[in-house]
Amino acid sequence: MKKILLPALLMIVTGCSENAKRASDHREPMTATSPNYPELKKGTAFDVVVRAVITKEGSNENCQVVSSQNPHLNETALKMCRQRKPLVGERDNKNLVGRNRLMHFQFRMDD
């Protein structure tokens, strides 16, 4: 039984390694390609206008998209609105708390 088992085991191991070698020979390296975006080549810019209410601390709350040329950029514009520097104090002798603030964000597609 040992005489049959050892050669059979050896054939199985050899066969597996040969199959693994053949499989690795057929692999081709993957190359990354840049997607073709015509807007990128044109230097297109997309505008998003966001409105927010100025809080007592000067931060923005209730950020809402007023107009957008590309809906895919809305979340980014809203995030930028929320993270914008606080605006405190007065302008033209009027308290800014509770007033609307319009912010214009332009996203440019450059090469």
C-alpha cells in the first residue's frame, strides 16, 4: 500500500504545481488607462451656489443648494459651506446673525 500511496501523492503534488505554473504563465500585467473626459480637456468649470443662515457664533447652518450646473458636486459644495470660516460681527451697521449668506463655489476641470 505504501508503494502505491507515495507515487500517487507525488503525482498529485507535481500535477498541482504544473497547473499553478501554467496559470501564472497566462497572466498579463494590467495597465491603467485614464478615462476620456471631454470636459477635462476643455477646462470646463461648474458653478454651485449655496445659501446658509449665519448663526450667533458666525458659522453656517441650513446650507442649501440654490443652483447647480452639476448635481454630482452638490454634496461637496454643501460640505464646504458647513466648513467655511465663521463670519461674525456687523456689515453696514447691521447684525449678521440670522441673515442669509450666499456662497458661490466654482469647480474647474483642468488638465
